[in-house]
Amino acid sequence: MKMRSKLTPAILGLAVAGLLSAGVADAATSIKGDVVTFTKDDPHALLNARPDSFYNLTMGYKGWTHHSAWGNVKLKKGSLYTITVELANPTVDIGFHPAVAVWYRPQGSDLVPNTYAYDHFYNQWANIIAKNVTDEADNKKLGTFKQYFVVNGVDRDGWDVTDPDIFDQGNVVRILDGAPGKVQVQFVAKDSCCYQFVIGGINPNPPLDTKPLKDAKYAVNVTVGGL
């Protein structure tokens, strides 16, 4: 896998993520839309996400929880894993650039289940630790929310914008591998437990940067390798 030389933000992101924790809000939102559990017997899924779901310019460059797709998977400490995301119709859905962010998401009787996200918007490189979290819908007590950032990446091939810097905010790794419409990340699991990842999109260039195309959801093939 080839990456741009611009990897400093990713390294910085890991350091920043280790310092970030949430403590202001105390409510979690139930994840809606595509939520899939990946296993060794079923490591593939067809998910759907909006092209502005991962990195939205109107939302402080954060991702939209309910406009993205989510995956859960149990991994083993010390093993190498790969998550690959590809447009199902790359020649048709030109302008959709898939992206992925991964977190270690421990689970237990006193922890918020991975069917919840911390907010309607997610930071693509942050840790989140919050106590006494409740369900925003009914104020039901959920427990402690724990989410530890692992890795992220976005398809950087084929961007055609007059001001590319506007899409280069924050600690998201831009990946050039010569294949527009595809992104792949790799990581070694630091703990044996549950991991969660989000699949979204960025739409820096036509035609998906205008309504109603940017409000639609588009299909992506997702594969977890190494299970």
C-alpha cells in the first residue's frame, strides 16, 4: 500500500488522540442505518454511506454518525488486520472517496454497548472516555463510554478541487494507492476485544458535491482481512 509522504498529521493525530477525552456531554445516540458485525466466517459486507458523511465541511470537519456505516469486530492481540473499502460502482459513483476510522471499543456490563455512538458527529482521530452516559432518547443509564483511536485513512486518489487545502484539515491520513474509490488501512490489535470502525465518504469534487446527489447513500464493499 502506497501512502503520500504527508504522514506527519497521522503521527500527530495519534499523539493528540491520546490526550483527548470527552467530558462535557453525557448522552449517547443509538447508531442507525448500517451496523454490521464482521466475523471470520463472514468478513465481507455491502454497506451504504453518504459522500459527505466522513468529513463534513459544515460540521467542523467531523463525520456524521447517522450518515455513515458502522462495523463491529472481535480481534486478537498482536494480530495484523486490514480493512478495505471499495466503491461498489466505481465507474458510476465518481466523486465518492471512501474513508475509514477504527477504534478499540471495550465492552462489558458497565460499559456503553457498541450499538451506541457518543454523539451525532464523530471526531475521526479522537479517544472518548465519559462516565455516567445516558441514552439521549429516554435518559436510560448506559454506563461508561470508552473508545480508543487506532487508525484512519481516506482515499486521496482523483481529487479535483480548486482549493484542496479545505479538505486537508485535521489528522486524517490521505492515502494515494492509484485506485480512486478505494481505501485500505492496516493495524496490529493491541488488545483482544471488540473493535469498532466507521465507514464514510468525502466528496471534494463533482458530481457528488451538489444536491441531491450528496444527500444520497452509496454502496461500498467492506472487507476485514486477518480474521
